[in-house]
Amino acid sequence: MGRVGLINSGGESHGESDLRDAVITAVVNKRAGGMGLISGRKAFQKTMNEGVELLNTIQNVYLDPEITIA
């Protein structure tokens, strides 16, 4: 009651560090009680395989029971 879900933006694509940056942002968001991450350019300005890998990795962060609210 009285709370709203926190969704962070993943920010613009920086190239090779995108996967690492997205995982760090997802972990911080989840530990802060967040519900999701907007990953647009980081995932969709890549090849299909790289984009899917990035999205799957972000999903795994939110599904991992060992990453909890701080």
C-alpha cells in the first residue's frame, strides 16, 4: 500500500560493457525492491544472439533467489 514498482532504464548502449552494465543495474534495482529494467538500446542495437543473451541474463538476475532486497 502506498508503494509503486521501481523500473530503471538501462541507458544507452556503450558497446562491450553493455552486458556488465545491465547486470549491475538489474542487481541494484532488484536489491532496492525494483520490479524490472528497461533495456531497449542495450539489447536491440545488437545482433539477435547478443541481444537475447543480454535479455536472458537480466531475467536470470530477477529469477535468482540469492539476490535479495538489501
